[in-house]
Amino acid sequence: EQLANQIAAGEVVERPSSVVKELVENAVDAGSSTIDIVIEEGGLSLIRVTDNGSGIDGDDIETAFYRHATSKIASSKDLFRIASLGFRGEALPSIAAVAKVTCISAPDNGGLGRRLVIEGGTIAANEETNAPQGTDVSVRELFYNTPARLKYMKTIQTEIGHIADYVNRLALAHPGIAFTLKHNGSTLLRTLGSGDRLQTFAAIYGSATAKAMLPVEGEHPDYELRGCISKPEQTRSNRNGITIVVNGRYIKSFVLNQAMMQAYHTLLPINRFPLAVLELGMHPSLLDVNVHPSKMEVRFSKEAELREFVEDAIRRALGKQRHIPGP
Ligand code: ADP
Ligand code: MG
């Protein structure tokens, strides 16, 4: 079992940002309105995620760290219709297999919760404690018992770069959640959680950039699209400014990147890419997220149709701006 956890850990926990991803997604799934993330030394000494979500029942807290103990699949049929971010029940046990984890969690029951300590997969403590509603997971000394993995880590700057990039995108995906991200005591991100996507965008890219974005909107029997894109003159030399969110999940999609580039077509010089946030909603049966454990890639069942829909919506957004009379 411990070995199985360490093997699974290799899939789920590649680097500190993978831990952040899994913990933050759990916090989102728990319906939190604030999520605070504290990182020390690029995540290798500490990753702490505190949320004010549903919390974990005292009776369930140990179980949450067993493999395949997910509360998010009611029946196997549901695997094809996954709306929440997590669904494999592999994250917590995988993390606990390769780090020292403390999880304090309390459901809505008047300030009483439990504190669970797991080191290298072994439970060291499970005791009652006072705690506000929500969950607070601290992951210390990541990879302390897997030195081979530790050797692969890049510089602290690289690791925090991956973490910040992920948190920024999740914040863009969830403008209704107030996020903070701190690294070695300095604040890298603070969003208000007002629900206003442009405000979140401004917190990440600056308010001047946010003001110059064009709104994107699209309706279709199968899909819904909202978001914003930059004007052709405000572009970047790489694709990193493109954030695609499907049903609340930040994903990477070659197909949707292509749809976007096709819409910009003659408007962009070679090797220039727009800044964009595209939020797509669709029935969960129209996508397969179960492609890779990191769940970053998805497959769309009506790919060509979706591609055309997105391209059209972006064309319309770009077309409108060309008709705005100059000053
Ligand atoms: P999954 O997210 O795939 O269900 P995880 O290993 O990430 O699996 O989490 C296991 C279970 O622990 C979840 O299904 C959920 O019930 C519980 N859990 C984990 N994190 C939180 C959290 N922040 N708030 C509430 N419940 C949580
Ligand atoms: Mg999860």
C-alpha cells in the first residue's frame, strides 16, 4: 500500500506546483470563498493551503488519505460526467507518501475539528482540535524520503514560477474566490473574489492591460463562452498569456489555441500571440477529462463544432473593435 502510494505519487506529485494544484483544486471543490496559499523555498520546505470550504468530517479525515477515497464519484457511471475538479482520490495519499503533512479540518459544527499528522504515509497523530470551518493542509519537506525525485527539482525561482503561474490561472478561472499567494513572506497575488473577471485579470496583468481587453461572448445549444482577449496590437511572444477554463478547470487545449489563432489570422504578425482568458461551459458528457492524472488535458467529443464556435466568437469580438471610431 505504501509502495502503491509512492508509485501513484510519481504520477500525481511531479513537483511542488503539482501539490499546490491538487490542494487548491480540493479547496475549490469544497466550495470555498477564500483560499490562502503560503509557500516557503519554492514549496520544498512548505506548501500550506487554507480554505473556508465545507471541511472534512472528523470520521472521514483519515479515510481522505487512503487511496481512491474520493467523495466525488457517486457511481462508476459518473466517471463520464465529472463536474468537480477532483475525482480520482489519489492526490492526498500521494502527497502524504512523499512529505510530512498536517491537515486540520472542521465542518460547520461550532469550531470543533480534527488535526491529522501523516509522515511518509504513516499516521502520527489524529486528535480533536479547535478550528474554524474549512481545511488547512500543510505539506512540509516535500520529497524528503525520495531523494531521487528531489534531485530533479530546479531552482526555487523556477518552482515558485510554476506555482504562481498555476495559481494565477486558477484565480482567473474562479473570480468569485478570493485568493492570496505568498512566497517567503512576500505577496505574489491577491484577488478580491468579487466575481469580476477583469478585476482578477488586473491583479495579475496590471490594470492598464486589463482595460484594453476586448470582451468575448458566445452562445450555442451545447456551449457557452465568456472571456476577454487582447487587441492584435497587444500581444506577446509566446502562448503563456492564453488561459482556457472549461467547466471551472484550467486546461491546455491545442484545438482551442488553434481556433483562437485562426480568428486572429491575418491580424497578428508571425510569432505573436494574444493574451486571453476563455471560459467555456458545457455539459460534462461533452468532454473527457480522464486523459492524464494531472487532468490538464481534455478531449472534446464534438471537436470541430466547438472549434468553429470559439473561432466565430473571437472573430466577432475582434470585428467589433475595428468598428469603434477612433478618437
Ligand atoms: P479527490 O479530490 O480526487 O476526491 P483527493 O485525494 O484530492 O481526491 O481528496 C480526497 C477527499 O478528501 C475528497 O474527495 C474530499 O472529500 C476530501 N477533501 C480533500 N481536501 C478537502 C478540502 N480542502 N475541503 C473539503 N474536503 C476535502
Ligand atoms: Mg483532489
